[in-house]
Amino acid sequence: MKTRLNLALVFCLLSAAARADEGMWMPQQIPQLAERLRAMGFRGEPQAFADLTGQPMGAIVSLGGCSASFVSPDGLIVTNHHCVQAALQFNSTPQKNLMEDGFLATARDQELTAGPGSRVYVTSSVVEVTGEISGKIDPKLDDRARHEVIEKRMKERTAACEKDGSRCRVASFFDGLKYYELAQMEIRDVRLVYAPSEGIGNFGGETDNWQWPRHTGDWSFYRAYVSPAGKSVPYAKENVPFKPKHWLKVSPEGAGPGDLVFVAGYPGKTQRFATYAQTKELYEWTFPRTVRRNTELIALLDEIGKKSKETELRVATRKRGLNNTLTNRKGVVEGFKKGDLLGMKEVMEKDLASWTAADPQRRKKYGDVLPALNAMQAGKEKTRDRDATLYDLLGAGGPTMAGGSSLLPAAHTLYVMSLERPKVDLDREPEYQERNWSRIREAQDRMQRSYDPGADRALLKYILVEASKLPAGQRIEALDKEAGFVSGMSEADAGKKADALCDRLYAGTKLGDKAARLQLLEKSTAEILAAKDPMIDLAAALDPLWQANRERAKTREGALERLGARYAEAVLEKSGGLTAPDANSTLRVTYGRILGVPARDGLVFSPQTTLAGVAEKATGSGEFNAPKKELDAIAAQKAGKKTPYLDPKLGSVPVNFLSTVDTTGGNSGSATLNAKGQLCGLLFDGTFDTVASDYLYDTEKTRSIHVDSRYMLWAMSEVDGATNILQEIGEAPSLDVSAPGR
Amino acid sequence: MKTRLNLALVFCLLSAAARADEGMWMPQQIPQLAERLRAMGFRGEPQAFADLTGQPMGAIVSLGGCSASFVSPDGLIVTNHHCVQAALQFNSTPQKNLMEDGFLATARDQELTAGPGSRVYVTSSVVEVTGEISGKIDPKLDDRARHEVIEKRMKERTAACEKDGSRCRVASFFDGLKYYELAQMEIRDVRLVYAPSEGIGNFGGETDNWQWPRHTGDWSFYRAYVSPAGKSVPYAKENVPFKPKHWLKVSPEGAGPGDLVFVAGYPGKTQRFATYAQTKELYEWTFPRTVRRNTELIALLDEIGKKSKETELRVATRKRGLNNTLTNRKGVVEGFKKGDLLGMKEVMEKDLASWTAADPQRRKKYGDVLPALNAMQAGKEKTRDRDATLYDLLGAGGPTMAGGSSLLPAAHTLYVMSLERPKVDLDREPEYQERNWSRIREAQDRMQRSYDPGADRALLKYILVEASKLPAGQRIEALDKEAGFVSGMSEADAGKKADALCDRLYAGTKLGDKAARLQLLEKSTAEILAAKDPMIDLAAALDPLWQANRERAKTREGALERLGARYAEAVLEKSGGLTAPDANSTLRVTYGRILGVPARDGLVFSPQTTLAGVAEKATGSGEFNAPKKELDAIAAQKAGKKTPYLDPKLGSVPVNFLSTVDTTGGNSGSATLNAKGQLCGLLFDGTFDTVASDYLYDTEKTRSIHVDSRYMLWAMSEVDGATNILQEIGEAPSLDVSAPGR
């Protein structure tokens, strides 16, 4: 208790500095922040962050969707437990459930492949290519043609960049104002090394997701493998650990309240430069729709999961994903409501309009932008119900799966692949270019692990019934024809029709069979259609609308590349300052302090949690099922057992902490660096009050949640006996195999 | 947000002083605490508290079960909303539900009688009478006889004291070590003046009970009436407001974080001087039994309440009481478990034993005490299941009702009354002495308001079935005979037998009729038995065991008066210091600071809540149904409407606050005084972590919850238009009847 009060004291003395710091900065922007960082007490060299192949940035990697970092010269990688979920599922069987039990390879040959599609991306270069991409475009081109030019230039640059075997991407920053070419080494042999059990790695489960106080041990370890010659190759027994040039030291000292911390990783997407109208649609239509749909889909999967343990396992990852998005979107909606964010956005936009109108130069430069963006938005909204439902049916059209069925999107992928394959590579849709073929194939392979016919059918039926309810002007006519839907029919009638269609689809389709699916991936359109697979036939019937939508989207993209860039430019010019671009899955650095936050009227979140809280929350089952071994170790620690990972101020081992750093989805697994540049934790979540910051940043309430490096080291030592890993990361220099309990 | 951070800062700067102060002090002890109070910054005169008829203590009154205080020269009394619940229920009809809507008399003639049995007790003198009660008792007397002597002396003193019309009581302090005679003026015409609606007065309901953050407007106003001659008389139209010598000023400034506050009131019962064995029984048997029973009884009442709005109203007060006890006991059990309080108690008792054993004098003085107390406790435990069940059936035997049926205890009261009436008053059981007859009568009258035949039958059946399950050595044989229970029978069979008995009881009894019941209260035993009322017959059949239990209890009492006093003496001598006695429903003063508290690992309770939190929690229905008028007023305040009750540091009106004062049940409604001696709030609850402090005080976690005087004044002014009351308490000197909104 005494220690808690000290904690509270520390927390509060820092309250004056409680404003969180907005900005997922491009690493090359960090040197420009030198003054701010020095004011926060940083004594290091900000320039170091700009060197993407130096220390520490050279150690930061992407897993595609999650962030991670090298922590040993032998390619050992640390990320979040929730980022290796698919690998755990891939290696689980009804007999041996790694998702529940965790996994530890005590020798290299025990390390398990993380499954097809698992990747580690090591950034090798970032070059600005704005002129090359958006320079000198004939202003007379219409938006569709303009987009074609930009897309073609991007493809050409990417192709040239990838000649040496890199994975490259040209990314837009500030909505098309700037372009950068990013080159990465793509490591394709990724292996699972260590994951704690679910009772540590996912302690708190959905109940604690986005919540504080938090006690989640959200870490796991991968290892990157390459060919003996050092090349990126698929999994092979003879492959050897990748030798990174840089790796992070996992800090046994961690960091405490008030300390400056950096987070380096790959934040996915924020939309802070969106217009009022765009934001309004998100708040009033997009998010509520997702909340409703995910709630219903989760209920469906819950019901289906009761059938068998195997089915439950198969749908677990997808359910977790749906739940995560659901909680996030609920938080966003609540955050918007509480903070009247839409009202604030409106004020900001009116300010921008006044600022523009106040000066003839600015009027000329930006006066037409907002009206044009608004007209575009209004046009898009006219068919949004239909378009979103089509997306739910077919997915993004690429290798990713939407929230609904897996089979119908797979069928559509096969069909589109057959249309795209005959083209010259540069003319193919970007996601179907040859560079993506192996990942399309792997996605179709990997899909099998989470595919459950009953669940798939139920999800498809759900979306079909949704489609039956579309308003008269927005029908998916091809589907109406296939299913026998008519506008205005009752839900019960639509359900019967959907059932009949599903009966036909699932009785006739071969796509649930992995081999059949992979085989069809190589076939021509004629061959595919000759298979008379009803799932493919439905996908083909829906494809014309999908293609038309893509065309419209490209026209909009062309307009956005033109208008969005100028809108962002106006915002930048008006703010007159150093501003970070919206997140776009590229490498970013954000900084802040470890700091609590007032949570609700009368309630304050203190900045750290400890082992004591794990024992407090543990129930022995369900989401709070801390392993007995951990509870015993906590009791031993409380009784005075020495550990080097104790925080003397807390009188316990710190478990999780809050910081003011600015992060979002994709940042999961990001290294949290202390002022020495050591890994003092892993970013794994944000508080519920934080999620709306993806759309309008809240400088007061935004807090990220991290797992403390000392909890990782303590659990590895006292609970999981991961001595080999401790030794490898330099935390247990002499391996005493005779020591009991290790 | 900014203001919240300031708050947190204030809170934390005080953390060093976060140890709560144990002690529900007798007012005459306060001067001895002068040094401690000065160290806490008190600049007033501690001696003032010792003067029970001076300022401020002369303004502090008891309602019997709740505390209250005079706030105007015209006998206006402020207490908690939950303390006037019975008065609201008494005046409610299905057409006009005062419990939901609240009540405001804008003129004296609109004030409503609070119902039979409502009392205001004004303490007039407190005199130590230890020698007179426990002095010079023949040491050769056995415990039963010893108790007889003490009881007789108490009765005699009480009778003498009450000659002038006072209500008197001789109370034991430190388990019989000391005795004091307390004289009170008993005001019998109590009227309801003002209660806010349920959406303010009980905002948060059961969900927030014992919780923080809290936003309950738990205040209401009574007025004390006396005859035109100033005598205490029952309700009469011509009665006039009582003129107290002292009343408190309701502070428009309140008090803030870090401020010293006093609470003056009538705490009911604590058991901090209990032995380890006594405490163990409470923790392991008594509380879990109550938790189970109340949970089941509440479920029963919930079900029954669904039948009709009228039934729901009738069972509301009892349900609230059961719920309150349930949550308290759950908190106690949890507190014991979390803090290993039993282990601490064991250590403390072992320390006491070692201290006793270490010195020959002490061995002689205290050596036999603990073994004798333990033997007594062991004896009592042998029949505890039976005795507790008999209590659940018949109640305390006096005018109070137990958790079960109301009719069977009523029957037993009538029966015992008929046995006691023929005796000389001094020979009667204390609770049946003539001085208590009017309250017995009022209780039987008042009972009608909450009596519902269906609910009563269901509750009785529940207890009957419980009785059927008693172990073989502890059967209630008379009941077995009446109901046809046999040891070891199935619950289903017992249910059928209980139903049959209930059919007979409720078909034949006239006791559900108020007039019949009150008439029988005057009858002889023969007349009562001649009525052949099956409920009375059952009570009479159960009475012999009840009488035998009372005899045993008196023997134990005699032993306790002898042993408990010496145990307390040993504890006092060992601690060597100034210690407060356990609470015993007498006037006490406790002091502390307004201060937050670390609540759980990673979570801190800040010391104040504000209007913002009311709006945050409001749902528009159920337990969080803040009135629209209040929400509008909060919005107006937020938009800048001026109010004298704003706390500039908070930027809002404070609603509730936490303090380190030491309080318990019975303290509800107690005046909270700031350093100026003004009423800055009302005590109304403690946090969940506090409740175990009734048994072993937790100096770190214990926090009381108060409603801020500024919230009271703000709501009276902005929501309820209680201008007449504001004027009476000196908050609205000129009544401008033309002002809108008042």
C-alpha cells in the first residue's frame, strides 16, 4: 500500500506534463523534434532514429499487421502474444492446444514453422519519390486517367526496386502530398520459439481488452530463418537463423513513471486528415454498422463453437479478431459521443475554410478543395449499403478474408486470378501482380486451419440475409437473381431463400478442400468455369458489380490523390508546423512518458500494475486463469523471494504500464525503448478512451498500454523456465542446467 | 480534464498522510486528542465537542438507526435520503409514488407525518455510572445471577432517569468495562419536509452501493414537532416545530481535498474487541450464512415483486435492507480474505497472550480470561444453526422484524407481550417494559405498509424449509411436530410440508389485519390462545425454546460482562493508549481528512466526484435515472451558468467525497463538519474495502463516502426548487417569488 501511494505521488507530480504527444512520426522527422525531446529530458542523439539501418531502428521489423524487433544476433524476434495467435493455432491440434498451453522450444530444432504466409519484413531503405510519382501529370487528365498514371508509375518503381529480391512499396503520405519508396527484406521462414500460456499471454481476455488496470503478459518470440547463403527462402530444414545487423537489449531495469519512452513500429491506419463529411460517415454509419454486424457474427460463432472443441478452435482466431474490432469501434463511437469529436471536427473544418477564405492566394490554392471532396463523399454515400455488403460477401478481392464466409471470397480470388493471370504483369491489378502470387497461394493454404464448413455456411447465410434487406435503389441484382431475393421480402422468407442457396453452394462446392482450391488457383477462366463449382459461379456472377465498384473507386482515388493532397497541404500550412502524417503501415517513431490518467469522474488510472494485481484478478478459470505456477511464484515473491526484476518502489515486479505515446493498430508488438535505447516493454494495446484518437487526437486521455520488460524476464525465469531464451538475450550468461526450477 | 489533474495533484500531495484514523470517539474523549487534531491543522477548541448540549454537538440527533442534525431554529433536520425511505413508503400509494418522485412541502401545512414509530432523539446528558451498575457485585454469584443484578440496576437507573419524560439508556462501553447513562428527549411527531426524487437521492441504486466513484444525492429533510407547550407528544395537527438550542449552518463552501473533517453521529455496532474465536465464527459461519440467505431471499422478493406494482412497492424497503446487508457482508468476507484479517487477528491475540504470560501480575489479572471466553464461544457454537434459524423465524422477540416473515414474529410479540404484561414493570424483559409499549404498538401498526401476504408466505416458507434441514442434534422439535418435518427428509418433501403448514397458517390467521393485530396486543395469554389463530399457536409452540435460548443468552451475557470487560481492559492496557470503544449506537465523533485512496492494482479513487459524473452515468432509466431537469441544469452549468456552489478547482459542483473518517452503519445521515464546525456534507456510506473495518480496522483502505453540501444546495436551487428550505437554512435570504425556475 505504501508503495502504491508513492506511485500515486510520482504519477501526480507529473500531472502538469500530462498532455499526450500527438504524432506517429516518420523516423526522418525525429531530428527536427530534437528541441521537444530535450525539453522532455532526452539526452541521446535524435539523429540516430533517422538512420533506418542503424541502432536502434535497424532492429525494428514488421510482421505484416504487427510490429516486432530483433533481440539477439541470431534473429530472435520479440512481438506480442496476440500477434503469434495464428502460428499457435496453426500448430494446435485437439490433443495439443498451443493457444491454451503456450509453447517453448528449448533447442533450435524444436522451433516450429509459424505457418504459410508468416513473414518478417526488415526495412532496408526509404527514399522520397514524390516527384517521380505525382510530378508532371497532364492537368487535363480526368481522375480515372490520373490514377492510372500514378498506379503505373508506382508499379514500375516497385518492379525496379524488387529486382534485387527486396519487397518494395511506394506509399502515399499526407493523402498523396508525398510519396516514399520503401524497400524491405522479406523473410519467409519464420518459426515459433516461445509463447507463454494463454493464462499469461492473454490474461484478462476480451474482458480486459482495451481496459485498464491491465495484467496481460502479451509477449512471444519468433526466429527469422534464411538459407545457408543468407537469402530469403521458404521454410527448409537446412535454413539457418538470420543474422541481423542490429538487435535490442531487453532491459532488466525497465522504465518507470515519468520516464521518456519511444515506440518504434508499424502503425496501420489513422484518419486524422479526413474531412468533416468523411468523419461524419465513419461515426454515424460505418462504425455503428460494424458494431451491429460484429456483435451478431460473434453470437453466431459462439453458438457454432459449442458444437465441438475442434470447431471452437477453428473459429477462435476469427472471433478474437471480430471482438477486437467490435470493442475498438464501440470505444470510438463512445469517444466521439463523449468528446463531441464530430462537433470539434466541424469547428476545425470551419476554421480551415475561414482561413482559406481570408486570403486571395489561399482562396485560389485551396478554395475548391473542400467542396469537391464533399461532392465526392456525397456520391460515394449513395451506394454505400450495397458496396459494403458486397465487400462483406467477397472480401477485399485480394488475399485477405472479410468478416463473412471464407469460401466465397476464395472463389472470387480464384476467379479474378484467372482473369488477371493472362495479362502483362504491369497491367495486372496491384494485388494480383506476380510478386503477390505466393502470398495469395499461402493465404489459400493457411485458410484451411480456420475453415469450418458449419461456421462458414452460417456466416455466409448471415451476410446473404443482410443483402436481402438492401434498399430498393441499392440491390445486388446478380445476387437477387441467384438467391431469389426480392426487395421488401420478410427476413424469414429471405432466410429460407438464403438456406436454399447455401444448401446448393455447400453441397456442390469443392473449395473446402485445400488441394482442390490450390489447383484451381493455376487455372484459366474457362477451366475454372468448366468446374461448375456453384461457389465460383456465384463469385463470377457477382464479379461485374465488383469490377464496376473498383473502377469507381479508382476514379475516386484519382480525385483523392489530387484533392486530398491539397487538403492535407492546407492543414499543414495553416498549422504552420511540424506535423506527422496519418499512419499508413510504414515505420514510425512516437514518444511520450509513462503516465497515469484520470479515467472517469472520481477515478484515476495509475501508471503501472504489478504481480499483486495478477493474483487479485486470478479466478482459476476462463479469461483470468493465471497458471498455478505463476501464482505460486507470485506468492513466493511476496514472501520475500529475491528477483532482479523487482521494482523497489513498487515492492513487486511491474506487469503493465501506461504511456502517452501515440499508437494504433499495427503497432502491436512494437518495441518500447527507454532513454538508453533498450527495450523496456512491448506496446500491445490502448485504453478504451484512446481509440477515437485514430480520427481526432485527444491530448488528455490518450494512453497506450505496454507490457513491462521486467514482467517478461520474471515470467521467463520464474514461470516458464525459458532459460535458453534468457541466455540468448544476455539475461542469464551462465546456464546452470542443474539449478532446480529452470 | 485540467481540473481533474489538479485534483489528482492535490490528492497525491496528501498521500503521505493517507493513513486513516481509527476511532469512533466518545465526545468526552475528544479533548484528549487535542494534540493529534492540532497536528492535522485543527485550530478550533476540541473541548467544544465534549459539551453535548453546546455547539455543535447539541445539534446532533439520532433517528434510531440513522443519524441526523438540526439545521434551522425551527427544528428542520437533515439526514440521508435512505433514512427517510420508510416515511416515503408510508406516504406512497400506487398512484403517487414518493419513493420515485420525491417530495417537497413548500409550506408547513404540507409536511407529512413520517409514520408511526418515527422518532428524533436529542441527547440531553451522558453520565458515567460504572460503579452504580457493575460495582460491588458479590463475586460468588454465578453468571446468570450476575447478569440479573446488572440488568436490574440498569432498569432501575433507566426508570429513575425517565421520570422527567426523557428516554434513557444505560449503555456498556468496552464490553462492560464502563457504563454510561444517556438521557435523550424523544420527539414523536416527525414530519417529512423534502426528499429529492429517487433519480437523485438513490442515484446508482444497488449497483453503486458501497462503491466509488459515487454520485448519490443522499439527503432528505424532516422536521421535529412538539406540543405548543414544548412537550414530546404524538402527531397532532396543533403541534408546533421544535426549537432546538443549537443547529448547524449548511456550508455553501463545503470542504475540499486535504481538509480536516469531523463526523458526529450514532454509529451502531463494531466488534473490534472481539476475540479471535468470535471473529472466526463471524467470518467462517455468520457472514457466509447471511450472504447465502439474503441472496436467496432477494431472489424470492424479486420474483414476487413482478406480480404487481403494489407488491413491488410493499417489498421495496425490505429488499433494499436485505441488499444493503448482503453487499456489506460480501465486502466483509472479501476484505477478510484479501487482508488475511483472521490471520492478523490471530497474531494480535497471540501477542496479547504472550504479553499476559510475560508478567506474573498480568497473568493473575488476565490469565484466565481468554480460555474462559473461548470455552463460552465453543459452547455457543454447538447450537448455532438451530438458534439462528429460530431467530429467522421469530425475530429478535421484540418489536423488530427479522429477515423472514413479518406475521410469525408479530404473533410471537403478541404472545410474549401477554406473558410479560402481568408482571411488575421492573421484572419485565427490558424490551417489554412499559416504556417500550408505544413503540411495540407503532411497529405493529407500521408493519402494515410493507406487509404483503404473498411475500410474507414465501419468506416464511423459505425459512421453514431451512429449518427442515437442521442437523440431527439441533432440531427445532416443536416445529418438526407442527410441520411434520423429519431429519434427513428431501428438500422437495420439506417444501410440500412447509406449503401445507403455510396453507393452514395463512388461511386461518387474522394477523394480516392491522386492527385485529393491535387489538390482540392488549389481551391476556388466555384470550390470545382462545383466538385459535394458527400463527399465534405456532409462535406459542416455538416460545419455550425461545425462552430457553434467552436464558442461556443471559448466562452468557453475565459471563461476558465479567470476562469481556477484562479482555478489553487487557487490550487497553497493552496498547497503553487512548483507544475508542466499539460502537454501541451512542453519540460519537470521528475525524479525518478528505482523501482519495488506491483502490486496486493500477487504479486510484480520487477524493471528489462532480456533476460531470452524474451526466456521464445517467442512462435515463433504472438505477441511473437522473431527472431530466437535473441533466438540463448540469448542461447549463457546463455551458457557463453561474452558481455559488461551484468549486473553481473542479470547474463543477462537487457531488460526493471520500474521507478517512471511521464510521459504520448507524452513522448514515451524520453531519460532516468542516473546520469551522459547519455542515459541509452528510456521511452516507463507506467503500467496499471499508466494511471489514467493523471487525479489524484497515488504516490504509478505509474510506467513508459523503454527499457534499454544495450538491445539496445546488440541487435544491437548480433542480427541486426548494427555495423555502434554502431560505430557512439561511441560503436564500430574500425569497424572490417572481424569479423563474424557483
